Amino acid sequence: MRIVLIGPPGAGKGTQARILADLLSVPAISSGDLFRAEIGRGTEIGDLVRRHTEAGELVPDELTTAVVTRRLGEPDAADGFLLDGFPRTVRQAELLSEALAESGTALDAVIALDMPDEEIVQRLTGRRMCPACGTTVHAVFSPPRVADRCDGCAGPLLRRADDTEETVVRRLTVYGEQTVPLLRWYANRGLLSHVDATGTVPEVFGRMRSALAAVTV
């Protein structure tokens, strides 16, 4: 299957993408991961991406799509893939559709994870990370045994700079501006299914499986 998974920051999209990709035996492909790999390898594309991000600019749609579609051409994606975080705009969706059509394929489904903004803010502002070992906890939902200390290495737990309430609200605003038109675009093509992203990871995954079963009958 060829699937796009869309969701706001904090909705658990990355976790669900990995689980679903494993179930379907297809690669989970994240544009952010691809960008970081290009930057890490010091490629020309990585340099272009870095320049845009350091300037606080969005990576151009054409460049983003070129990076993703090149990854889709690799052998492990020949029989299917799960796109996580791409496309983000209608223009990217149009370019992806054109690229897939050129290879004689098309998307099977688009799943949108839905979650109220208030819950997203609570989820993200409560996250704490240990910079020493990478452990992540939540001040409310999964608090450490000792306040502000990592259960694994006893190092200090810190809040990421992009997890402040002001930053989270701004990210949600950008997501809404970009994604509402994108969701309409996919809905008009009969590809979109909405899934409630509240609840436990297994609960949300069960809803995703049901949504996919409904569109692949």
C-alpha cells in the first residue's frame, strides 16, 4: 500500500507511522529524516536545505518533493510506502501525484490524525528530555520517579526549546494554515480518512487499521 499519514505536532504521528509501516512491511519515510541525512552527508541538497532552515525559511516545495520522490525510487519502496510529514502543502501533493503517475502508481489512502489543540498543547509542553541518554518522559502522563531527574541515568530533565506554549501554538497555527487546504484537496479525490488520535497508542492504531480496512475493501 501507498499511504500518506498527516497529523499535527504532538498527535503521535511518528509512533503510529512506525507501527503501521512494520505491519504492512513497507518503509516509513519522513521528509525530516531525509533532510537530516542529506545535511549529515554534506551533500549539495543538504547544503540547500540547511541554508533555508538556518534562515528560518520553509524548504521549497520542489526541493522537498525531489528529495522524497528520489527515496520512493529505492527498491524497498517498490511495493509500497508510508509517508510521514509529507506532503505538507497542496503544491507538494500535486507534485507527488505527478511523480507517482509518471511511475505508473498512485496513493491508496491518506489518513489524518485528529486531536484538539488543547490536548496537543498539554502533551507537548509537558514533555521532558534527558540530553545525556535521550530518555523522554511527560511531567503529567509519565512523570519520573524523582522530579526533574531521568529514571535511566539520573541526569537533569529539560524541556525542548520548541515545546514552550508560545512555540507550540505557533506551530499549530502554521499546521492549520497549510493542512486545511491539503485535507480538502485529498478529500475531493476520495482518499482521505479521519482518525481520532486521542487515547492510547493501541487504541489509535486500532482506529487506523479500521480506517484502512474501510478504504481497501
